[in-house]
Amino acid sequence: MLLQFNITIPPALVGIAALFFALLLLMRVPIAISKAADPLLGNMSLFFIPAIVAIVNYIDLILAYPLALFLSIVVSTLLSLAITAWLSQRLMHMLTPKDVNTAQPPNKAS
């Protein structure tokens, strides 16, 4: 039996997914994409301004539920930090050699 869902996917999301999979297949970032991305990444904080300004539209909601908003922000932040720390520790153990102490330093010529 085929289930049919009426879910629309934004074209921008489809494009990002296509770019992601293309970069995975290439296993490198082309120079043109790198040159285009560097200025955007350098000014990433500017992308948050519309979201911060939009908070003014919801000031009545913020004043109505300050404790719930505060707790949800704190809990979600702590949860994301914990998951990120756990995942980075797992990945670092995969990348580093197991016996680091057995490596001998190179001989220095006097």
C-alpha cells in the first residue's frame, strides 16, 4: 500500500541537499564555491539581524510566557551543547591514534 503525503519541500532546501550530495561525491570543495562562500561565512552574523528584529512582533507573547521561554532556551542550549560535546569526543577518538605514547620523536641532527 502506497502512502501519499502532501508535503511541499522548499526549493532552497532541495538545492542545499543537491549541493551537499554533489560535494560528497566530489570529496572536495570547488574553488568557485569556496570563493563564493568565504564572504558569506565572514559576515554570518548579519543573517541573524532579521530574526532578532522580528522579536519585536512577538513581545506580547514573550511577556506572557517569560519563564517557559527562558526554560526552553536554557534546556535546548544545554542539550545541544551536550550532544555536540559527545559527538565531537566520539569523532576525535576515531581520528586520533590509539597508542600516542608509543610514537618516537624524530632524531635531531646536532
